[in-house]
Amino acid sequence: KNTLRIDLWTKDMPVDEMKRFFYETLQTMGDSFLRATGETNIVEDLRDYCAHFAEKMEITR
């Protein structure tokens, strides 16, 4: 089953902006998931992954 998908970047968006956009989207999805479900353990895992992603993509917070 597929769900809604929205690509919000354009071909003209610089790669660094796309990396930050993706990182912030993952963080926001975690916040939304926590509010909707109360599933703290999995959201903590997602936040850990986001930190790993930011490090690998050299995203400064």
C-alpha cells in the first residue's frame, strides 16, 4: 500500500540545501510520529539515525 508522497525540492536546489531539507524532514517526521503514537523508543532510534545522517552529510546544526 502506498501513501502520500510529496517531493518539495527542485532540480535547481543545491545539494547542501537538499541534504539539510532531508535531515529536517526526518526530524519533523519523528516529532509528528511521537505526538501521534507516543512511541518514544522508535523515535529515539530515529533521532539517533538523524544525528548519524547529519554527521555523514556534514550538516551543521
